[in-house]
Amino acid sequence: MKSGRDDSHRHPSLGVVGLKSLRRSRFHTIQMLLVVAVFITSLMSALPFLLNGERSENAARISASLNVPKFRGTYLEDQYPPLGEPLNITVKVYDLDNDTINVTWNWGDGTLNDVNTTAPAAAYQWVNQTHMYNPPREPGMGNYYVNYTLNVTLDDGTGNYNWKDFIVHVYIPDNIAPAVKIIEPSGKFDPSDAVPIVANATDAEGEALTWTFVFNDTVNDFLTQVYITSTSAPGVPVWENLTHVFGVEGTYKVRVYVTDRIGVNQADPSHNITGGPITINVVMNSPPSVAANISMSTTNPVVIDSIRGYTNVTFSITARDIDGEVLNVTWDFGDGTPELVNVSSGGIIVYDFVQWRNYTNTGQFNVTVNITDGRPGHEVVRYLLVNVTSTNLPPGTSSFMYNLSKGVYALPNETINFTLVLSDPEMNPLEVIVDFGDNTPRLYFNLTDYVDGNVTLEFNHSYSNKGAFNLTIAYTDNRVGLFNHSKSINVVIKIDVPRIVVRGFWSWWDYTSLGLVCMIPILIGIRMTMISRRRRQLEEEGLTLEEWKLIQSEMLGGGKSEGGS
């Protein structure tokens, strides 16, 4: 029995090798048939595009199995949007497979793409976009076009694309030349001055500007200076300011050329605008001419008004500057008050500079005025010594009264009433300060109610402790003038408690003791009388009291001696 299949009996002439070759040949035949089928299928899927497509369209790629999206209609190849205005553009698209279409707008100016997505587009779809082109402008140039390529690409999301290109022409209108102005300085300048030269220009497009300043000494151009300012807002003035020290007296002219063109375009005369020339006079500058003395509205010395307590004095001085420069005048009144300043308006006219002061204090004050045109070494100083006096008289005390309950002292916590009457010849307000001397708060009064030239102040106080307290009353009219205007009253207020006296009854011993005490001077008197009488008796006998005492002592001594023996 045989295992396996044996086909050799079907082809007696073929061996095993021949059978394998026959099978390989059949396999290659099947492969070729499959390739032919795929090719025919591809041709069939491209047939609608070949039949319906427009020859002028640019197809990026054709799918092997689906239809590409389509543009519909005729389009102008070029677009001409005005500068600064949006470009509105519309395309009509469709897709035979009813796919949605992504419409991508590449504007060609470096901005981001815009994308629209249609509904299923078996029917025609209108797609619109708006874009603003802002092309860079060549400085100082106009009347030309800037061109961009706008690409619109259709994509049905299945790998099928189609696109169209449009040329966009943006017109750049004529460029307007800048307007230029150079300002002529007024007055004269010293050779050492930094003379200001001020110019401005306005450019309708706000372009960068080139400034060329040319200096002339009325014979030759001796200096050229060039500056460049950056772009600005359209139509906004741009300033270019500089200074120059001429160094030598003379008459000079300065002109400026301004252009909005850069590089090779700068030489175009239609955009190279001239400003000026301006004339500058350079001469040696002179110091201000100032009056010799400061004038004042009152006599010197100044007498302070005794009623108002002050006197107003007006000071003035005249000055001029032959160069027409502004004068600065500084006043110092020498009394510690801040300095005051006058400033002229310039020009060569004579100015009268005025200041005033209210004098309330007597003394001697040095009034100083410094006038200058601002140049080093051009300060002119004037001085005036002012003496201020016053005839105001000081206040005085008409009376000061108070009552103490014990005559020379008062009791603790007892209210003491005080009455003070003051006078002032000018009846100025009087300031009164009362200090009771016991560390209680002071009292302050301002007295103005005069009656017959006097003003009365009544007040009271009580002291809580015993002692002697210095009561001080200071008063002043706060004026200056003759004598001392600050005065005071000083009194001592005594506070005490009365002593208590205890009365009692005398006994016999008290009287006896008093009698014995009184007997002592009587006995002394009797003794002295007896001695005086004895002395007179002895003197009558020719002896003195001392001699008599000596005889008595010798007699007494001799008797004792005898008894001893």
C-alpha cells in the first residue's frame, strides 16, 4: 500500500521537477492578472476627473480611488486691493464625493494661514475671506506696486488636494516730502554761550528723517553736522535740537536740510527740504545796569506804628540789560525771613523791581539785592542798612488785690479771690499768664476789653497744702518799643493752720511757786540796797568797802589763831 499522492501517472512524460515548474508558471500568471485588474480600477476611478476637470486648474495629486475637490467658475488672475484697506475674495468649490472641504488661505505675506470648512460639498459652496496687506514701504518712495502670491488650497480630508494661485498687487501711493521749520533765536549771544538751534519736521508717513545742519559765517560754510531720527507716528512733529559755541564775535547763518529718503535715494531734490537760514548775532555780553541805591517808601529809621504794631515798608530798585536778557533779582532782608525773587521778561527796557516788608521788631537790618543775567561774574549787588524803632509804651499795673481770711495767711482748700487791673497807653491786647506756684496748671488770658484805659482780670484759686507759695503773674502787650514790654507781679501766699491754746486752773502750789520765783528779784534788790548803804557809811568813816572786808577777815583770822594756842 502506497502512502501520499502520486500524480506522475497523469503526465508520464513529466518528472517531479517538471511538475514544480508548471506550478510556478501558474502563480506568475495569476500575479500578472491582479496587476492588470488594479490598473484598470485606477483608470476607472480617474475617469470622472478626466471627463469633468478644467484644463486651467492645477491639480496637486489625484487619488487612486476618490475624486479631488474642485473650484467652479472663472477667476481673475490678479487682485488689486487699495493700501490700508481689506481685500475681500470669494471662491466657489464642490466635491463629487460630497465630502466637506477644508479651504486654506496662504496670503503670501508671512502672516498666519486662514482656514474655512464647508458643509458636504456635492452642491456648490461659496467660501469668503478678508485680509489686510501692509507691505513695507521704501523710505521716501511711492507710486509703485508690492506683489504677493495668494494660494488657496482645497482638501477633502481623504488625501485629495487641489489649489489655485492668485497674484495680489498692492499699490503704494505717492510719498509726501517732509515739512521743515528752523526757529530763529532772539537776542544776542556771548561768544562763550552754547547757542540753542531748534528745528522740527513733520512727515506724512512718519518715516525716519535725515537732518543736515550747515553753519556759515556769511562768507563760507565752516561746519556740517548730520543727525538721523527714527520713525514716528504719521503727521506728528519731530524735533531735532542742538547747541553750538561760536567762540568768536560775528554774524552767523544756519540752515538745515531734511529728507525722508535713506541711502541712494537721499539725493533726490524733491524730498530734500531746506529750512532757514536763520541769523545768529554773537557779541560780547555786558552785565546788567543797576541803580546805585535801593529806594524805600518810608524814612530811615523806620518807626513801627504804635497802634497797629507794625509798619509796612516798600523797597525798589531799577535795572536793565542792554543785551535784552532775563534778569533775576534776589532780595535778602537780613531778618531771617526767606529770600524773595523778581524775574524780568527780557528785553532792553528799564525794570522797576519791588518788594515789601512788615516790620514788627526793632533793630538794625541789612537789606541786600542781587541782580544778575545768569552769566558768571555778572552779579550786581546793592545794600541798604535799615534801622527800625518804635514809640510804643509798655503796659502797667493799676492795682492788684486779694484777701486772706486770717489776715496774713489763708487756710488750706480755702478759695482766694484775686483782682488784677492793668493799663496800656495804646490799649493793645494784653497776654496774661498766672502761675500759682503749687504745680497746678497755669492760667492764660488775653485781655482786650478796656474801660477808661484799664482792663480788669478776676480769678481765684485754692491751695491744698500748707506752705508759702510764690504767685507769679506775667503780662505783656507783645509789642516792641520804649522800655520793657514784658512785666510780672510776684507775691508770696502763705497757707497755714491756727495754733490751739488750752486754758487751765491754778493750785496753791502754782501760786506758791510763782511767789517764790517773784521773791528772788526782790531779795536781790534788798541785798544790793544794803551793800550800797554800808559802802556809804564806810566812806563817811574814811574806809572803802574793800578795806573794811580786809579788816574783818584779819580779825576773824586772829581769833582763830589764839584759840589754837
